Amino acid sequence: MRISLKQHSVLPGFGLTLGYTMVYLGAIVLIPLSALFFKTAALSWGEFWGIISEPRVLASYRLTFGASLLAAGINAVFGFIVAWTLVRYPFPGKRLVDAAVDLPFALPTAVSGIALTAIYAPNGWIGRWLEPLGIKAAFSPLGVTIALTFIGLPFVVRTLQPALEELEPEIEEAAATLGASRSQTFRRVILPAVLPALITGFGLAFARAVGEYGSVVFISGNMPMRTEIAPLLIITKLEQYDYAGATAIAVVLLAASFLLILLINLLEWWSSRHHRKGA
Amino acid sequence: MSIEVHHLTKTFGTFAALRDVSLTVLSGELVAILGPSGSGKTTLLRIIAGLERPDEGSGPILFHEKDMARRNVGDRQVGFVFQHYALFRHMSVFENVAFGLRVRARFSRPSKQQIRLKVQQLLSLVQMEGMAERYPGQLSGGQRQRVALARALAVEPKVLLLDEPFGALDAKVRQELRRWLRRLHDEISITSVFVTHDQDEALELADRVVVMNQGAVEQIGTPDELFHHPKTEFVMSFLGQVNRFHGRVEGGKVLFASITVSTPRLEGAPAGHARVFIRPHELDLDLQENGRPGLKAFVLRIYSAGPTVRLELAAESGETFLAELSQDRFQALKISAGSTIFVAPRDLRVFGSGNGR
């Protein structure tokens, strides 16, 4: 997709749309983000380093990124199964199930947080069965992961669905006639074909999880060093009027997220290299 | 390896896709299954391949006298070529062809060199040398179908099954590929069955043709037999162009479109209502009546671009039909649109209500 300014196009207006894109991105995304960096600039390097290397802050980064990656990973696996079922098999109530996938999108995050906490708390519906097994779901890193998995699911399912729909059932039959087993067909034929979409879904779910605040603060219990996520620390600092400290944590969060998403995009680009060649 | 299927029945819900179909394909033969869409031809092919299961109570599916009905697709040693190629898009041409060898169990898997050699041989067999590193998206339709064929042949199948192999290609590529496939078949002499809805393709390519209609076999025979001795009305009208008249059989003669013809070809049609079939090239045209039973007709339209000239004619009774004549004859007659001519059938076939389907 190389579009040069000179290339004639049926639809004119490249200049107009590019200009609009730049202004829009600038106003909505770039200028607010740069304010973040300006605010942080009020700190000296030493102060900046002091804030972000605090053990409590480091612990929150570990939890945020660790739980987000884990949740996105869980969603990649189970979201695949959900998407596969929805695409491949007709069953009664399919539309309802399909709609239910979108619920985490639509629900206010605080509502999902309270609901999850109620269920996974030691006296909740599921929590009371986990408690005797020695599993503490709510108020633990596990609870954070559960909340982040919940909010990330639709991203994986919705990006995978079109890719799976595009996959003709004949290629599975072709693999079978060539002597491939079911697992070989899955590993060698189906998975590579939908891998770009799967990676995109993973990336989106991950990005969403890193920024998630509302649903997590209820289920995590917010114990410093243990179940405190980075966005919560930022809010805490803001409440103490420590704007520079809050932005310092945010800048690191932003930079790390940006790098990870860039990496995921590169991975997606690499895995789809064959799809771009021709039709 | 020979293929035999006996009394196959297949129903999808309430739709009977196959009704009591039996068929024998001899070893090394190239057989076409010909029929309109919905005639069950693809279902039959898929059942032979093992991609579909026949209904309970169907007879055996024998490959070289061994029953395969309970075997899985992968164990039947069939090569299957799909209408829309079904190539693996994320794999290069080389990887596609090598797939069947790579997925073998470790003890029977060939070495890397053997695979490389085998794939190269196959690619040169299908005339795709030098394309090994390309991806399916970079190939034309005909090239993709050749890769699909090489991929199917890589597992050294005993039987090659092709589902509308040229269906998605344009007319010129189709014809080339058709002849090429015939030569390839003669070269490697593998028992092959292909499905098509194109009568020219079936008649040109196959040793024998199975004509199917509404889930049942109408007739099996060589292209010659089918064209010259069709057993049913369906076969008659499906193979080649044909004019159909409504008439009556009376006292060993047939009456239609204001003429009476006595013909030995009554095909046992009983007295009463009958349908008369005449191929366009079996009509003799003349400017004057020549004593033979003929009918008067008006020339509606002339199609003279081609090796023969086709005329669209209207009989006095109002029926329109086609006649075909050589360019020379057409020049000699000096016919133009609007002329009146006399048409005498040289040959015809009659199907009565009894034996027509």
C-alpha cells in the first residue's frame, strides 16, 4: 500500500484526510500525552529515578505488566475456543452467546469489578469453593488477573472471528486427505493462518489490561507491594497533590506499554508477511 | 487400483443427494461424473474420498476389492483436488507440495533431501519449476490448480479425485489445462475420477462418463456411446445442443411440427404423446421441397462466426429451433434472415411417456 502524493486516485482528498488525521491525532492523543512529559520534566533525573525505583512502585509495575500479559495469554487460548465455536458450529442460542461476549465492553468497569469481587470473595459463589482448596481468588494477584481476563476477552474473540470465517473448511479437508492428523492440521494449517489476528487480539487485550483501573481496584484489595496496580498508585499520588510523582509513574507505564505494543505489532507484521503477498 | 461403489444412498435432512448409486471405475481409467448442479455428483466424489459418510444401509466402497467404507480419509490413499484449490495460503508452493510428506509419522517420513527431490520432481511434472518460493497469492488460477494437483500427487495416492478442477478458471486456461491433464493422466496412469458440469470437458477428457441427474445415475458409457446412443431423454438433452419437439407416435410413425416421419429409432416409444429430439447438425436444409418429409421454416437469426453456421429457425407451427450447416453449404444456399427454407431431419430420436424420465 504505497501511496505517493502524485499517484492519481479515484477518490481525491489525500491531502485533506491526512491533514485531518494529523490535527485529530494531535488534539486527542499527542498533545495530552506530551503534557505528561512536560509535567514530568519538572523533576530532576535523580528525583525521577527515585520515584520510579521505589520498591512499592516497582512491585506495582510487576503486577500490572505481569497480570496483563498473563490475562491476555489466557484470553488468547480461551478466546480462540470461543471464537472457533461461534464461527464453526450452529447451536441454539448462538446469537445470545455471541452477544454475551460483548458484555465486558459494555459494562461500566466498576460494575464488573464489584460483581467479580462478590463472586470470588471468600464467601462468594465461587470463592467459597476455592477457599477450602487454599486458593485465594479475591484480594490477591489472582483476583487482579481474573478481572483483567474478564475485560480483555472480547478483544481476542472479535479480532479472531473474521479471520476464522475467512478460513475455508476445505483447507482442513485438504490437510486430512494428505494424511495430517487433527493436531497437525491445527498446528500447521489453522493456527498459522489466524496467527496475525490472534496476535492483534492479544495485543489489544494486553493494552486494555495495562490501563484498566475500575474493575481491578475492587477485587485486588489494593495492598501495597502485593496487589497494588500501577494505575492505582497514580491515582493515590494525584490525591496527595503529587502531580509530578504521578506523571513520573505514568511516563514509565506509557513508555513500557508503547514498547510492548510496538513489539506485538512487529510480531503481527512478521506473522502476516505471507498474507500480504498477493490476494 | 479399481474403485467400486454399490448402492450408495445419502440424504441431507430431507434432501436425497444420492439414490442407490452404483459405479465401477477400472484401474488406470479416467472417469468423469457429469451432471447439473444439485445432481449429487460432488457428494458421490466426497463419499469415495471419505470426506462424507454414506447413509446406513449403503453398500461397500471397494478400492481394489478392499472395503474402505469404514476407513478415514487419511487412510484411503486418495489425492483430492478441490474446485477452489484449498491451498495453504501461508505456505510457499514448495511447503504446500511437501505438506503431505512432512506430516507423516517419523518412521515413514522421508529425509529432507528426499522431500526436496520429490517436490522438485512434482513441480516439474506440473510445469511449475522455478515457482517453489512463490506463495499461492502470487499465482494465477491455473497455476494454483497445478500446485494443488502436485500437492495431491505428493502422497502417491492410489486414486486421484478432482472436484470441478477447472470450474473456477476462464475458458482458455480451462481448455489448455484439460488437455494437459489428459496427457498427465496417460503419463502416470493413475485411476482418476473428476466431477464436472461441463459436457465438453467430460466428453473430451474422460475414458468413460457417468451422467447423473437428481441423485441417480442416468447412463454410464464412453463419450461416443453417450453422444450417439443416449438411453434417456436427460442424457440426450444434456449432452450437446438438441432441438425438442412435441409430437405423437402413431402406427410406427412419428408426427411433429406438421410432418410425418417413419423412423426405426422409435426407441420403443408407445403410441401416444412423444418428444422428438433432433440435433442441429442432423437437419438438412434446402430452398425447395425435395420430396423428403420436411417442414417449412423462417430464418430468424444467423450466427456465422465460427467453423459452422448456426441458424435460428421458426417452424410454421411456431416452434423455434436451431440448425447447423457448413460454411460452404451456407454460401451455396444464400440464406439471409427472413428467408423461407425447407428443413428435413436426417436423424431423430423419439422418447415416449414410457421411457422418458
